[in-house]
Amino acid sequence: CLGDCQLHAACGIQKCTTDFVSFTSHLNVALEDFDLEFCKALRAYSACTYRNSKVCRGNLVYHSAVLGISDLMTQRNCTKDGPTSSTNPEMTHDPCNYSGHTEAGEHQGGEKTPPPTYLFCGLFGDPHLRTFEDHFQTCKVEGAWPLIDNNYLSVQVTNVPVVPGSSATATNKITIIFKSYQDCTDQKVYQAVTDDLPAAFVDGTTSGGDGSTRSLHIVERVSGKYVEMHARHIGTTVYVRQLGHYLTLAIRMPQELAMAYEESQDLQLCVSGCPSGERIDRSGHLPLPVVAKLPAQGGAAHPRLLYTLETATAKCHEKMLVKDIYFHSCVFDLLTTGDANFTAAAHSALQDVEALHPRKEHWHIFPRSQGGAVGRDSKFCVRLGFVCLILVAFL
């Protein structure tokens, strides 16, 4: 048995598996390069098992790993030939890949550190704000306001009134500044305005960094309507859309970078929410003008209809089956503006949450009932010539 026992003891499948875990533990399925990096790790895992095929031939864990690798490669459409992750994780540190910073720290420090925490912020509709702390607010914030202003990224939005006589506004301009970072990228500025959603930065380029690094780049998903910005060096993803006459924004960013700012940069809607004087919702109440008096305007390009509570609810229910805060925001926007494009804005905002928000259990936010518990349906009231939607902020 001595020879067989020596062969079994020399089986390196555990090391192969440990390396695979270290290559993939920092990856996130929401990031654009997930499939590429995951396939590289699988090929490295496969190569490691092949090198151990003789000494591990009697090891059940080894054979289970081989079958598992084959299944994963099929599921991810990975080719057998191609680049692999380095067998020495310490040498794979990429200063222009935020996820690589954590990986390098794990191996150099000798102790495994927890993966980075990511935060989400979104703005859509009239406008509705979801802060980094998952607080949901409806605000006026007319004019230019900073959503984010830290050491790595600045995002400013400009909001304009949507209906005369209402304090509700919507976003018609977004300016994003990716600040220069080491040797990864020069400062890059992106600007979108209504009917001009470019697939390039203001200098005409579509990426930052050199051709091989591409630490920052823009991807156009729908021409003139939807772009994504991926900043690998700061682990940040930004979605910008135009729906109807207005823009929406969704951002995912590591917590440690999102909170890296000076005292002078304390006004950030994604961090602190809207100032109390800019809130439309008061203890959850959003007063709306009587729908019968909604001004008919906009022309063929931006048609406005007269919605009742019933027709607005039915319209929103066509796209959103779950009656969460996004559904109720959709109803509010339709009753406020009469613009059906706000239905698509609320629906896409929820889709962006599902794509970028790191915690699935927090995707849906539900308005609370009057007793403070989470309620299944919103409650409406008609009082003193106003239609009120009770939409309790998630505080």
C-alpha cells in the first residue's frame, strides 16, 4: 500500500480548488467582464487537474472536480483553449482592476479579507431617488444638483419642471466626471442631455487608459437611448437611459470609494438624500393636482393623457406585477404628468436595480402601512380637491 498511499498523498486537487476559489471569489456576475474572468479561472482549474491526473486517479474529490469543471465550462460557453488565470495569484495584481486590489491584499497579507461591499444609487421619474442606504425619496431638486462627489467620481444632474403648477421635476441633463487615476485613466467627462445620449466622452473617445488596459469604457446598448459605463479601476458601473423626454441614472460603486470624500463635498444626494426642504413626500404623502385639471400639452412628440387612479394603476400593472415602491412611483408619475413614458422609466429603474444592486433581498422596497408595518398595497385618499398617494419613504 505504501506506493499507492504516497501517490494519494501527492494528489494536488485541494490546491487546484483553492486557487480556483481565490481567482473567482472577487468576481461579480453584474460586472461586464465576469464571463471572461470566470472562463480564465475554469481553464486554469482544468489545467491544474490535468497535471494531477496520474497522482489523483483514485481520488473521488478529483473526479468530482473534473466533472464539475466540464459542466461549468458548458454552462458558461467557455472554450477549452484560451488565456488562463495565473497559477500564482500574487502575480495577477492589476492596479487598474479594483477587484484585483482585494485579491492581492488577501494573498500578500496571508489572511483572507472579506470581499468589497458595493452600494447602489438610482434616480428616475419625477424624480425618485434611491440612496446608497436604500432610502427612497421623491424630491423637487430643480436645477443642478450633485448626486455623487467623491475623490474618484462626480455625478451631477439637472432637473426641470414637468407640469406647470406642480413642484415635480425630471432630469434632462447628466454630467459624469471620472477623475484621473494613477496610470489607469486620464480624467474623462461624459455628458448627456435630452435627445442627445452619446456613446462617447466629451473628448470623442470611448475609453480611458491604453488600448490593452481599457480600465474605463462606454458600451452603447440602444443607440441614443441607453449606454453603460464600466470603470474597472474603481469597480464602478453606471447606466444612463433616456425614456420619453427625460433621463434616468443607476450607479453601482464600492462603499470604500463612495465614502472617500472631504467635508466640503458633503452635499451628495446619493449619500445624504434630498434636503428636507426639497422633499415632495411629507410623511409619505404626495399631493397631486386633481387629474381633471391636468393641463393638456406636449403635442405629438410628448403626448399627455388624463389618467384616473384606476387607469394609472392598470397601466403600471402592465409592466410591474409586484406592487412595490417602483409601482407606486409609476402611478404617482402618471397622475402627475399624464406622460406614459414614466411607466417605462419606473420599470427600467427596477431592472437596473436587479442588474446592479448587490443584495437581492433589498431589490424591492414596499411602502409601510399606517401602523408602520410593510404594506402590500398603497393607500389612496381624496381630500379637499387633492388626490393623495400615501407613499411612505423607506427611512
